[in-house]
Amino acid sequence: VSKQFWRWLRLCHALYDDRRDFAGCTLQRADLCALSGCPSLKGGPENVGPIFMYKLVGSWGFSPSAKHWKNFSEWGRKFRR
């Protein structure tokens, strides 16, 4: 990954890894909105910094938390058997 993404990724995980409701970081823009009729987010909610928490299924550049990756890996091993 690029130096910029790596720097952002480390900060994202440092800020949120200890939260139970955190699954991972993504490069996906937050311009999708799950609620009908909500305004365009233009990359994120207003009045926050470049790293913010938002419910979004982000498949682009996804970096799961260590806890979720461990659980997923264990599930995958059981599924293969």
C-alpha cells in the first residue's frame, strides 16, 4: 500500500481498535447513505476530521481489526473442514 494509506490506516486502527462496534477501516468514500432522503455526505459527516466512524460496508481497501480477522479466519478454517 502507499505510504499515505499506511499512515492513515495505522491512525484509524489506533483510534478505533479498542471499540467493540469497530470491524475495520476502509478506503471507501462515505458517499453512500443507508437512510432514504439523507443529504450527500461528500466524503464524510460535517465537523469531523479526516478519520471518522460511520456505518458503511466498505470493500475497497478494507483492513479488518485484528479481533474480527481472527474470528473470520477461525470461521474459515471450520468451514473448509
